[in-house]
Amino acid sequence: MTDAAYHRPTTLDAALALKRDEPSARFIAGGTDLLVQLRKRKVAPAPLISLRNIPELCGVSVEDEAIRIGATTSLAELLRHEVIRRELRALGHALWTLASQQIRNVGTLGGNLCNASPAADTAPPLLAFDAAVELAGPKSRRTLPLASFLAGPGKTQLAAGELLSCVVVPRPPRGTQSAFLRQGRVAMDLSLASVAAFICIEDDRKAPVVRLAAGAVGPVPMRLRNAEATLVGRPLDAAALVAAAEAAAAEVSPINDLRSSANYRRRLVRVLCERALRQALGDKEIHHEG
Amino acid sequence: MRAELRFTLNGAAVEAFVQPQARLLDVLRDTLGATGTKEGCSEGECGACTVLIDGRAVASCLFPALEAEGKRVVTVEGLRQDNGDPSAVQRAFIDKGGVQCGFCTPGMVMATTALLAENPAPTDDEIRAGLVGNLCRCTGYVQIIDAVKQAAGELATKERS
Ligand SMILES: Cc1cc2nc3c(=O)[nH]c(=O)nc-3n(C[C@H](O)[C@H](O)[C@H](O)COP(=O)(O)OP(=O)(O)OC[C@H]3O[C@@H](n4cnc5c(N)ncnc54)[C@H](O)[C@@H]3O)c2cc1C
Ligand code: FES
Ligand code: FES
């Protein structure tokens, strides 16, 4: 236990000012990643600036074009949110299997993204929904696509003194379906691999839009662009889904670690990708050969 | 350096002077002497330290004590009914043999209390999902799931009467 300070600012400006005055301090939201890292000495003791008491960083607002999720909105609150459950199903699936009620009640969406674990479960669905993040710094505000915000294991594009203020998810058009599937060793364990699928079929005359993303199979959660490309201009039949799943397995770059081998993770991606597409399409339209 | 902290613990106003980054778990056990809440893993995995904050289950080993300022904290010591009897959830754990060594029990009981407040009639799968953050090395969970079902049934009967 250290004697280091614990600050509880109540405005965004005050939080940024504290960080400017004390650059070695760390932001803390729910603390479900950071406090474990501090305890295990993976992170050196530091003054902490809590983001939990800042109303402007918390809560969901549903606008015509986008769903805006404040960075410190808890994972549990997102899971309870009716519009999120209905329109962002894949995110709902990810939240449902993420940790436990105890962790979801305090862990935040911003914390899950800023911790930048390759296995962060909210990232693949948010990538599939083409989400953006808003960053607030002492001098300026900026917006980045989530895909460029995530920079490597434990790394983001946050500049010194900057924090994540909001996650912006475009409202999916009518005709959108989505799904998220993950495989862990046991309940409550990190994902070995996960896949999110977004499919929008606005009407019969328009080509479907498909976006796919995977987690825990590369340095950052990633869009599966090759797999998406295989589906362009092609009916989404069983053969197409298999081809996409194979492309997905080929484009990921999983590692061997104590949880699983790279090879197994790659196979999981193939299976999860096909199943996620199938689930998003609604099983009935697709017939499994054999 | 110590910081002043005030919150409601099991219905009573309490006050403590704590290290700024102290965990709620330590303040409960060491400063306030409420040792019903247990420390298992200290990393959010086992659920032994579960308490309710404003009605929601949290792992007190990962909860900065200062964030409890002004909040309602309930621990296992606060569950008994006004007449001193155990709560329906506590009773059910006793009746169904959901307690063996008892180390996980305070956390199990708190997590169950929160689960049933949010979902009064959970399915078996919903019970398992609700208690996924609580580990038990003794019971094999079958008796615990039975206990949750008994408690849900009792609370539903009470609600109707
Ligand atoms: C038992 C257990 C199981 C878990 N299981 C899963 C799982 O299955 N899947 C999964 O994805 N995660 C899991 N987690 C990890 C964790 O709960 C999530 O990543 C959570 O969303 C982190 O949010 P937080 O608010 O607690 O982050 P914190 O710990 O508060 O912060 C994490 C990091 O992000 C920084 N940070 C936080 N918010 C901001 C912000 N707004 N701006 C800038 N920087 C910020 C902090 O400085 C810190 O470095 C698990 C954790 C535990 C303890
Ligand atoms: S001691 Fe808190 S979850 Fe194990
Ligand atoms: S009764 Fe012993 S750990 Fe659960």
C-alpha cells in the first residue's frame, strides 16, 4: 500500500489539469485492470486520478445518427441499455460473457479500450460497428476511428495528458444483424479468440455490407478485411461463409501462450467466423452441407 | 497522509480515516472490524470479497475505499432481517447445504442477493452466469444453485402475500 494520492475531480477540465500538474499520475476508471496491475507490480505505484465522479464522461445518449457512450459508463449499464441490446447486439453478446456481475458493475467501456488488451472483448464488436473514439487533451479534442486508436498490446494513440472521453457508434441502418462469439478456456477467462460479425441487408437491390473483426489473435483486435473482401458481390450462401472463414483464419496472426497455441487460435477463428456470420444471418437462411 | 471517508455501512453512518488508495476490503475488515467479508484472490476472480454498493455487487478487493464516499454499502453482516432471522438467501444456503467450509459463502450470498434483486426468477443458466464471479472449492455448486432457486421461490411467495 502506498501513500500516493487519490484524486476525485468532478469535471473533465479538472481531471486534465490534475494530469498536467502531475504527469506521473494515472487515470483510473473502474480500476478492474489497473488495480490488479498495481497489485502485481506490473505498474509502478503512482498517484491516481479517478474519472468516476465526472458526469460529463458517463452515460449513453442515443442520437439520430449515433449512439454516444461516455467513457466511464459501466459495462453493466451498457448491458442493461435497451437500445444497445437491440441495435448493437454483438456488443451485448460481448458484455454478457465479459467477466462477472462484480466486474461489469465497476469496469468501464473506456477502461476496456484504453487498457488495450488484444483480448479486450468490447473491441471486436465496436470495430465491426465502425466505432470512433473521442479524445480530450489539455488543449484540444480529436476523434479517431477505433481501428487506429488501438496501437499494440497495452498501447493506444492517447498522447500524454489525453484521455478517452466518448465512444461514438454509428446507428446501424435498418436491416442490420450482428453477432459476437468467443471461446475461452473456462468461464471468466480471457478470450482465446473472438469474432464479431456485422451484416446489413438494407433491401434486395443493394449489396449487403459485411464487416468482421477478431480479438485475441493479433497484437490488437483487428478488422478481418480479407475475409470481408471475399464476400463482396457474392450471395451470402454456405460456400461464401466458408470461404470468408478460411480467409479470416489466414489473415490473423495469433501467438502461442500459456492459454493456447497459435494454431488452435487460428482454427478457432475459422469456426467462430463462420458461426458468427451464420448467427447474424439467422440460421434459417443457410443450410449446412453434410 | 490520511483521507476522511464517510458512508453508510449496513444502514449505519460510519466514518474512517484511510490511506488514499486503500481498498474498501481493508477498510471494512481492518478499520471497521467487519470481517464477514473475506479476502481470497485479491484480483477480482473469486468473489469472496463481494459487497453491495448502492444495491450492486462489487468486488471490494478492487474497489478504492474513497469511491464509497456517500454510498450505501451492505456486507453479509447487514443481510439479516429486522427480527434477527437470516435473510431468505442466507436461510436457503443453510437449508440446501450450500455451505461447507464457508469461506466463499459471504460472497456467494451477496452475489445471490444482487442477482435476485435484478432477476427474481433466474433460470439455471442465468444463475450460473450471475455467480460466475464466485468460486467455491467445496460444494461443487449443485447445492448452491439449489439454494438460489429456493431463495427465489421464497422471495416470490413473499412478494405475492
Ligand atoms: C476477474 C476479471 C475478469 C475479466 N474478464 C475480462 C474479459 O472476459 N474480457 C475483457 O475484455 N476484460 C476482462 N477483464 C478486464 C477488465 O475488467 C476490463 O478491461 C474493464 O473494462 C476495464 O475497465 P476499468 O474501467 O476497470 O479500467 P481501469 O482499470 O480503470 O483502467 C484500465 C487502463 O485504462 C486507463 N483508462 C481507463 N479509462 C480511461 C480513459 N477514459 N481515458 C484514458 N485512459 C483510461 C487506465 O489508466 C488504465 O491504464 C477482467 C477483469 C477481471 C478483474
Ligand atoms: S478477493 Fe476479491 S474477488 Fe477474490
Ligand atoms: S463452501 Fe468452501 S469454498 Fe465454498
